[in-house]
Amino acid sequence: MVPLLGLVGASIYGVDAHFPVSVVARNIFIGLVVPLAIGLIVGRWVFPGVSPSVPRTITLIANVLLVLAFIPLLVAETPAIMALIGNGTVVAMAAVVVAGLLGGHILGGPELRDRSTLAFTAAIRHPGIALALAGANHAAKPVTAAVLLFLLVGLLVLVPYQMFLNRRLKRLSVGTQG
């Protein structure tokens, strides 16, 4: 879908851009399919009786490592990120995230967990695919800064939504216990 939408956008704006399916497929395969397959294999066949706390611990460690890997990139791109702030870019990015959250939440069906999953997925795009496509089109260096800024804005916008979800889930769990 990304290559098709990219081609439509390129034709609308009259720019020469390429969105190779191979770039998108490789990023999805390496970044999503391989880790998911490894997790399924390990969880189902290697350690089928593992305590439910182990995945939470692994998730926490993975998130900490992700943040630690993100910090040097963020520091290196700070001047370019700062250049994007102040001209409406942050507001536009926040609007895209809010639109994704609202769309996902409204269209996610009756279950709150399904709604929130679709909302998060719609609100935050895959930065690896964005950076790979930018590289395939020989985009200028500020593209990396824009992707990082989008992630930061998205995370900030998602905080109130996550707080809303936590309150709703707590109320739902209290309602089902009594």
C-alpha cells in the first residue's frame, strides 16, 4: 500500500519519487516478520511454560534498549530538528497523530483493546520504512530529523490517550469484578 500511495502522492505533487516494493517489503520482513516469528517460536516451542512476567520483563528491557539507541541519534539530529520547529510543522504532525488516533479509536470496533491497538497503529507510522524510502529517493538529511520529530510529537500526543485508556481499563476491570 505504501508504494502505491507514494506514487499517487508523487504524481499529485509532480515530483520524481520512487517507492520500491522491495524496500518496503525488506523493512517489514526484517523489522516485523522476523522478530514476530522468533517470538512465536521461542514462546510456543522453546519455552512454552514460561511465566507471564517474563514477556513483560523482556518488553521492558527492549524498550529501555530502544530509548538508549534513540538518544545518540536524537542528539546528532537536534540542530536539524530545531530547524523544523516554529513553522507549523509540529502542529501539523500533532494533527496527523490525533487524526490517526481518532480514526483508529472510532473504527476499531466495540472492544477497547481493539480500538486502542488500531488507534496506536494508525497514529504512529513505521520510521524504518520512512527512512528507507527517503534513502531510496536520495532525500536530503532533514528527512531523518523530520521522522525523529514526528516520533517525538507522536509520543507526546499519545500520552494523554494512554492515560485515558488506563482509566477506562481500570473502570472496566473494577466493573467486571463486582
